[in-house]
Amino acid sequence: MNQDRTTRRQATAAELSALLVEAVCVPGPGEQQAVALLATALNVGPEAIAEELLYLRAFAVDFAVLMSLGDTPAKDQILAHYYEHWQRLDQEAEGARAALKERLQAYAAVVGDVTPGHGGLARQLGIALAGRLQGEGEALGELMVFGARLFAVLYDEVTTLLTEIDILLPDE
């Protein structure tokens, strides 16, 4: 960490996790319109696509935290607060945590299977996303590209945030 804490922004693990939950739960600009267009082209309900994108965003955040912070108390605290949200959501929508766990495992399996020359992790995750939905043709390819870009942008934003901020832990 930077020794000169006065020049870097600071945030607690709870503040950061709240920001990460918002990044997962609030679709990005233009996402709802893109989902509506893709849903029509794929003849799939927009709620199905929106739900899969939610889980892909959740994976992007989870993966970025793990990769940015490694095995540290900051990672543990941020993810503890982050998963408290999913526990609350599960109380409102039973099965949400089970679905999240299943999707995180499915996307994590993709990470282990990425081989050089196949377009990288973001592309493979986009393919996995598209594979979860029934559909065919160009629109499925567009969904794959959309998912890949969504993952890449969110992953980059989270890793940048976590590396440019001093994370304040309760014992500091």
C-alpha cells in the first residue's frame, strides 16, 4: 500500500462491498435496451437474459476481488459484506443464493478451461453466458459479445478501484 495515505482515497470494506453490490445489481447504461433487443431477436424473455447478466456481473466482481486482493484480510472482509447481501436477497427470493453459487461455480470452471488461442477469458465467459440461454443465429453471437464485454469492463473497473484505494479495516 501507498505510504502516503493522504493522497489516496480510502474506504472501508463495508463501503466497498456496498459499491460492488450496486455494480452487480444495477444494470449499466443501455443494458436494459440491449437486453430487450436481444430478447426479441432470440425469442427469449428479457428477464432470463437480465438474470444471466446479473450472475455474470456477480462473477466478474467476485473474480476481480479475488485476483486483485489475493488471500488478504481486505478480501475476506469485502467478500463477507458482499455475500451478506446475497443472504438478504435469498430471504426475499428463495433460491437466489443457490442460483448464485451454481453460476459462480459454472463460470469459475470456465476460468480453469481457458486455453490460449481461443479468445481469452472474457470471450469464453461470453460463450458460457450465451450457452445458458436457448436461441440461435446472429443474436446469440451478439449476446456472447455483449457478455464478454460486460465481464471485461466490470472486471477492469473493479480491479482498478481496488488497487487505487486504501482499504480501511476495523483494526486500523
